[in-house]
Amino acid sequence: MKIPPDHPRAEVLKIRERLVQGFEDGYVVPQGMIAQGRGEAFDYLIGEKTIPPVREAIKAAAAAFKLAEHPVISVNGNTAALCSEDLVELSEVTGAPLEVNLFHRTEDRVKKIAKVLKEAGADRVLGVDPEHLVRLPNLSSPRAVVDDRGIHRADVVLVPLEDGDRTNALKELGKTVVAIDLNPLSRTARSADITIVDNVVRCVRKITREYERMDQDRARYVLREYDNGRVLARVLDHIRERLRVLSDEAAGAT
Amino acid sequence: MKIPPDHPRAEVLKIRERLVQGFEDGYVVPQGMIAQGRGEAFDYLIGEKTIPPVREAIKAAAAAFKLAEHPVISVNGNTAALCSEDLVELSEVTGAPLEVNLFHRTEDRVKKIAKVLKEAGADRVLGVDPEHLVRLPNLSSPRAVVDDRGIHRADVVLVPLEDGDRTNALKELGKTVVAIDLNPLSRTARSADITIVDNVVRCVRKITREYERMDQDRARYVLREYDNGRVLARVLDHIRERLRVLSDEAAGAT
């Protein structure tokens, strides 16, 4: 479908088409399309931009990566379709490997997603080679299948667009979880150590930029000061205020 | 996928699986899956139930049907997948025909949706027979293709899960538009005459029940008193208050 550049929702429609393409290519699942829609709704509510409290969470994510010994970036079908170049750049700058980790796991999907990442410039993609796959002990879904060079030994894991069960399992294993989730009330958002309530197409490159300009001292300071509960509360305040403004606008327009 | 009955989101997952089934059967489009996700997010925000201001909108919808000379129920892929039995019942009780009207229109999809409606008990489905198809003059999308026994001559049109352009086109042609849209801020929600901010799986049968118990005098009174802008403002107030409660709960849980 061709989208006229002057369409009021052109940016949203372009992002959506990337996901539909990933779906037609066979690596985005129907449930991933539904998840995209949920994300769009929450993105609309936050105003489709990176809001001030979220900038704090992005800095904290960069700090966690800076201080990590084995940071890992988890990738699923939706993130591969939406922002593979940004993920590859974050991986290169931080040294954190990319690992394919799927709820609806099939070998075909894993291979296709690895291919998308390699086409976007990735040298190496974990989560593919059967010789290195092991299971997390405390998770029953196919998400438990992880790479022994990646999520299995990681101390910090970036989980964009993930499910709440996995976030809890990773935390139980002592790992720091950085989540990217547009729903500030989801189980993932509430249980992660650092929650970035933002669209992956906007925030991944921002984590990279913050990482580049941060040294270890600064990173320690940022993490010491960071309070994820306070950030989430401020995000909710922002949405409530925005609803008030939109409601007033709507009332004025009629 | 089998859903355990004790899963906290079992109801949402069951509804979602109906849509995935419609997708696998070839009449729900990828964009419809994304729309479902958007709806889920807004439904979560209103609390996944029919809230008091929306009951007013449902009564007004029943009243509009009661007083209409040619009411019509527009059906797309998502509504057919989600609530075909309820749509057939509403059609039978009110005498308003069902008409297939699609943004992503193909003959194959039209036929499959008509089949779903007939399997749910519909005697007759408009929008299928080429001999009766005409174009609305003021709409460029495939939505402009309508039935001359249906939307073309209708005075009241129920449009569940629709796009803003079509709502405006129908209004310009002097028709009363009753929209069902979970996003109270969408162009459809803001431009319809009566906006039901509710899930189609809950509200369609409620329109039927209200219609059954309403006479013409009562219908005239209901419509005279009805103020869609006020109802939408109350819906937004409800969401804001719910966000406050959820936010407090989240803060208390950590």
C-alpha cells in the first residue's frame, strides 16, 4: 500500500507497513501484529515522542550496559522488523551480542530473524546454533531456550517488547532486566529493573547515544539515583495530563 | 493454542484467538490484527466492561435504530470474526440488514465474510451482489462501494470498528452514524453522531436488548436528551480516574 506523505498518520502507517512486511516475510506472527496495535495505542497516549521521565530511564539503561560484564540484547520478530539497524548499532557500540529469543519459536523464524539482523550489519547472532542452546530452569515457554554465550550467562538483558513471565524468570536468576514496553502498567513494565516506556523505533538509538557519552563514574551515579517506580508514576501522570488536554481539545472542536 | 481457563487474561486471549482464526481463514487482514491490538489497549484502559456513560450511548443507538426508516449494519472482517451471532441477532430484531463493507476489499474476502454471517444465521447479506453495488460520491477508498438496498439509501448506519474518512463521508450524505470504537479520541469517535466506546463483543447484544424494551416515544425522548460530546468527555474522565487507581495500585505493589 502506498502512503501519501501528507497523510496525518504517515509516520505511524510507515512503521506499521514494516511490520506487515515482516509478517509477509514469515517471521512476524499474528500475535505480533496484535502486540503492535497495543503499542500504537499506548504510543498515541504518550504523544508519540520520548517524554522527559523516559529520558531518565534511557540514561539508566545506558548506565546498566556501561557497567555490565555480559550485557545481551534480546531480539524477537517485531523488533527485527521495526528497528534492526538500530539494534545492530547498539550491539556494536556496547559490545552486547544480539540474541534471537522467541515465544512462538520455530527454526524457520529464528533463521529468518538472524538473516534480517545480518542484512542490517550484524556480524554474529546468538540463539541460533543448536550446539549453544540451553534452557532456563524456571520458565516453561519456548522463551526458555537461550544461548550459553548470551542470555544464559548475561548479567544485564535488554528485552524489548517482551512478556511478563520471562522478565520475572530473568530477574529470579539474578539478572538485571531493562525492558522497552509502551504499556507502563504491564507486568513487564512493573517488574523490570529499568522500564523504557517508548517506541523501539525511537529509543534504541537514544540508548546508544547516551552510552557513547557516558563514563563509568557517571554510570554509577545515574544508577544510584534511578528510581523505576518514580519514573513509571511520572509516565502515568503524563498520560493523564495528555488525556485531559485531548479531552479539552475534543470538547472545543465540537 | 490452548488457553488455560485460569489464565488471568483468559477472556482477552479467547477473543484474540477468534480473530487469529478469522485471519487464518483468510478474511481478517493483517491491518485488522493491528486494529485489534489497539482496541485491546483501550479496552484495558476503560476496564474491559461497559461503563455507565457508554450505557447512555447504547440507549441512544437503540433509539436511532427504533426511529430509522432504513437502518443498516455495516460489517467488516474483524466484526464478523468477533461477534457474528450478535450482529445477526441485532439485524433480526431491528430489521436492519447486514452489509459487508471493506477498506481492504477483495471479492474473496467479501464472500468469506458473507459466509460467516450466513453460518451465524443471517438470511441475507448485502454488499455482495455486483448488480446492486454502487459508489458513494465523496469517498475514494474501496469503502465507497456500497449496496443500493443498504448503506446507499440508509438513514442510520451502524459502523463498528471503522475508519474516520468513511464516517465523515456518511455524515456529509446526511446519514446518522452510530460508531462503535474503543478509542474515544479517534476521528471516528469524535465525528460520529453516537459513539459507543465499548468492545463489540460486549455492546452489540446490549443494543439489541435496549431496542426490544424501547417504544418510539421513549426513543424520541432518549435522542432529544443525548449529547455525544458529554458522553465522550465522561468516558475520558473515567479512563483518567482508572489510570490514577492503577497507578496507585502499581505504586503499592512495589
